[in-house]
Amino acid sequence: MKSKHPSLGTNTTALVTFFAAIIFAFIYWIHFHTGGGGLSTTEELKSDLAAIEASKPASQKGAETEVDLNALLSDANALNQGQAVYAARCAACHGQNGEGQIGPNLTDNFWIHGGGQIADVVQVVRTGVTAKGMPAWDTMISGSEINSVSAYIVSLKGSNPANAKAAEGTEVK
Ligand code: HEC
């Protein structure tokens, strides 16, 4: 049977779809922007970034504070990385085991620069003592390599390697 208004059915469907889309968009907007349960995209991004940061090993975090640096001393990955950096970049002048050669012994309690805390070591490794032949490593290795090689050096304290070079600097007790 032919409808009196053949176009009515089609128009009604279009209108219903149109209003449903508006209502859906409105609910969607409420949901994501007014704290109606879900996280907003900004909040999601923040929590994702926090999760990524938390999943990194300590050796890759922005280890700028003394506390973070000291944590490297018990981080086996950081110490392994530090040992590899040391062997490749430092051993030529400071000896295979830190006993000292061209550069000073790094295993004793005597320090020319700073007091042997990991932050002191990071500082001298970064800026070097170019006038005395210690390169500035700042631009040559990454910040995390500087942190981990410094942790490795601090871990050598008291290791008494063979052929240790005579103490230089001030004793730190
Ligand atoms: C070309 C030789 C050379 C290389 C390579 C070298 N050093 Fe040195 N380093 C020195 C010399 C020389 C000194 C002593 C500077 C001074 O007398 O003030 C020194 C001093 C230091 C000190 C301070 C010691 C103290 O008693 O205060 C630290 C720490 C140190 N180096 C770490 C490193 C690390 C880590 C590396 C590798 C990334 C490295 N050095 C590579 C020559 C070198």
C-alpha cells in the first residue's frame, strides 16, 4: 500500500539519527571533560608519562639529586653500565681497577676535587680539569653514563687494587 507521504519515513529516520548524534556527542563531552568518570586526555597523558617514568631503571631517570644518585650505588644495571663506560673511557688514565696512572687513584679516601660523594664525582667528571689533563665528559658521554660511571667509581672505594698510585689531595674521613 502506497503511503500518503512517501518521504516521511526517510525524513524521520534522518532526524532521529541526527538527534541521537547530538545527544551522543553531548554525553561524550560530559564524560571526558567534566570529570564524569573517565580521565580527560590531559590526565591520561599525565598518568601515562608518570607510568613510563616509573618503569625506567634508576640509571635512566633524571638522576640530579643526591638521593637519586645514591640510589645508583645499589642499582646493578647502573653499576654494570658504569663499569663498561669506565673500561672504555677512563681506564687508560686511571688504571684498569681505578688504581691510578696518569690520573689519580680513584679507590682511596683522598680527593683533589670534592669529598668523594657521588655528586662530587659527577661534578668533576662533567666539567673535567682540562688544565691538568682530565677531560670534560659533559659533551662526550650521556648524562646517564656520567651518573653511572660516577656510581661505579664510588663503589670502588676501599678496593685496594694492586699498584695503587700514591694518594693525592685531601683525606676524607
Ligand atoms: C686523558 C687522561 C684522563 C682520562 C681519559 C680520564 N681522566 Fe679523570 N683525571 C685525569 C687527571 C690527570 C686527573 C687529575 C686532575 C687534577 O689534578 O686536578 C683526573 C681526575 C679525575 C677525578 C677527580 C679525582 C680526585 O682526586 O678528585 C675523577 C673523579 C676522574 N678523573 C674521573 C674520570 C672518569 C670517570 C673518566 C672517564 C669517563 C676519566 N676520569 C677519564 C685524567 C684522565
